[in-house]
Amino acid sequence: MSSHEQRGVYWWGRRAQVGLSLGLFLSAWFVIGDGAWRQAAPGYAFEFPRDHASHPAFKIEWWYYTGNLKSASGERFGYQLTFFRIGVDPQPKTPSSWAVRDLFMAHFAITDISRGHYRFAERMNRAGAAWAGADLAHYRVWNRDWEARVDSNGAHQLRASDRDMKLSLALREGKPPVIHGYRGLSQKGSAAGNASHYYSITRMPTQGTLAFGGEDYLVEGDSWMDHEFGTSFLEAEQVGWDWFSIQLDDNSELMLFQLRRSDGLFDRHSSGTWVGADGKTVAIASSEFDLRRGKTWRSEASGATYPVSWQIDVPKQGLRLSVSTRVQDQELRSDRTTGVTYWEGAIDVEGTQSVRKVRGRGYLEMTGYAGQAIGEKFR
């Protein structure tokens, strides 16, 4: 067989595998199942580093890394590396390693903030033949050669590459994990099961290398990790969310998410968490913060219009923050994996806490502005 024919066989094989995986993924995404999957419930006791690893009893799980980095020569970058696990069949009838219990997706993006460029890549694989997976006892999740793991020194090691885009980073846990919600539960809807177990590591000093556009850089900065797992998250009338992770220059952090409803109102299950410089946390209810949209940007690729500047007010913390971005086009269109189009990008923050001026950086995620309501996918 010629090399050309071999490439053709490989291409068709990969196309068939991706097509089959996508079909399985879509059926799994829209069908919660027969009750075999465990529902998120109050009283979950987190334990670390155990809970960095996978939770296969739950149907949906993701590990989310974002960060703002700077090179030795002053260039600024943002990055996102996300691993998803979606349960298909909790107890496959066949013992074959090719049986599909879970599908694994991954999204990878880099924003060249200094030059205003953005690129993303995506992957989907089944666990069979070790193409992708998530360990149970020790934290390691991977999709082909993309990987997140914790090494023997407790550092999170990230690896990903796609064409001329690459990163290799070491992240230290600058603060302990922050548990969101109440009694180990982040409630997202009125139904008891529409919730997740959700924690963040809100300040992760980061060092490593990054390649983009044919150039290699030594970089350092701060990252943020989210890990969330459950079985049904949202309800049909919840069309999307706006999620903020903010790291202020006084070593404090803010996480907020706002759930948007089809009637134009904001859902009462929206919430957040304030993390002080000393690591102490304060839960923020939906009635205790206000988000106001500012300037918008329209995507020519999807037709969606996103608010790319925001005003955030959290009176109980004395916070008034303005959020903006230097790169408006940070839209990730996951046509080959989740089928969700969303905006995920690096942001700049400035404002006041009481009378003191504060500045910071972070990440903003906006879903449900393009395509199907996100609540239809997570219920």
C-alpha cells in the first residue's frame, strides 16, 4: 500500500471514528438516562487531592484551565485548556475495551493579546485504545497528547499543541481549592438534581513555554482551574450563562455566574464567591450582585452578538468593577465536539473596592448567544 493510500485509509478511519463518536455524544448529551447516573446532592464532602481525579458515577464532568500570561519580552497571552467527560452508558454490556462508556472532548485556545489574534482547536475521542481518558485514583486527564495532571510535587502540568499553537505549563496551587455553593452543592435550577459539585483553584502561579504564530516564548503569570461534575445541570428555560473569573492585583479573586432565562430575566440560582487575599471565602447570592452589559461585538462566523464590556457591582464587598477585552473575537465554535458555540476570552478589570482603586485580569465565558439554548443540552 502506498503512503498516499495509507494516509487515505487513516483519514477515512478517523472520519468514521469522529462521526460515530459525535453521534454517540449527541445521543448521550440529550438523554440523561435511566437513573443509573448519580445526581449531585447536598452534603458532598470534598477531599483533595482525591477530588481532582475523575468521578465516573456522574454523567457530566469537566476540568477547566484559563490564564493570563506574559512573556519575558512583554507580550501578553491568554489561554484556555478544557477537558470534558460525557457519560454514554454507565454499564456497557460488552466487556470489550471498545465499548463506549464515556466520550472525551477537549478545547484548546490561545489569545495573542498584544497582537489581537485568537486561535482554537478541539478534539473528541472515546476511551477505547487509550485515545482519551481520566484516571480515578490520581489526577490525570488526557485526549491524545493533550494532558492535564498533577505531578509528585503537587504541581499541575498542562500540555497541548495544534499546528503552530502549543503550550507546556506548570501551575502551582497558590491558594487552597474553593468550594462553591452550599454544603458542597452548586444549585443551578429549581429541580433537586439540577446542580453540580463545583470547586475552583483561584490563584495558580504559572510558568512554562508557549508557541503561537511561529514564535516560541517563555511565559509566566496566573491561572485559574474549575472542576465541576454532576448529571443534570440546567433547565429548559435557562438559555445560557455569563461566567466571570477575576484575579485582582491585591491577591483577591471573584467568581460570578449569571444564568439567563428565555423570558429575559436572570435566574435566581445565579451566584458567586468572593475569595479574600487571606483565602477566606464569602458566598454571593443572585440578589447580592448586579451585572450590566456595555459594548457589544457581532461574530461574522456565527451571527451571535456578545456583550464584550460589563459593569459589575457587588455592594456587600464594596466592589464596582469595569470589565473589558482587548480582543473582541474570542469565539470558540465547537462544531466537531460539543456543538456549542461560545465566547471564552481574556479580560482586563479595573475599578474600586470601597474607596481603594483595584485592577486585575481574568476570563469571561458567555454561552447561549448562538445556536440552541444551553439549557436544552445540560438537562
